[in-house]
Amino acid sequence: MKMNTINISLKPELLNQIDQIAQEESRSELIREAAKIYIEKKNRWKSVFEFGDKFAETNNIKEEDIIKEIKKHRKSRFFD
């Protein structure tokens, strides 16, 4: 598999943390794995928000409706 090399700048504290963890594996492997996990997480959240947007559109739910429901729920939690 072809790999590309990149240069990145890191604050010393972050590099120290990476090096502590990378004692069991290389810096490169740690950063590759961290990037994969970050991308997967971003994609999952993107899917969640897309689902929410479609659901809201289909059901004609506005942002104000959601805020109103949250306030109602919070009020019921504190006064029940």
C-alpha cells in the first residue's frame, strides 16, 4: 500500500502525550489510528444530524418547537 508522508506541527505537550502512548507502537501508527477514529466519529455525527434534519422536515418540526419541548421537559423534571 502506498503511503504519503506529511509534516505537522504539534505543541510540545501534545507530542509528549503522543510519545508516552507510542511507546507500544510508532507515532505514525498512533496518529493514523487517531485520524481514522476521528473521521469515523465525524461521519457518525454527520449521519445523526442528517437524519434529524430529514425527520424535522418530514414532520414540519422547527427549531423553536424543539426549544419549547426541551424547556417543557426541564421544567417538569424540576417541579414534579
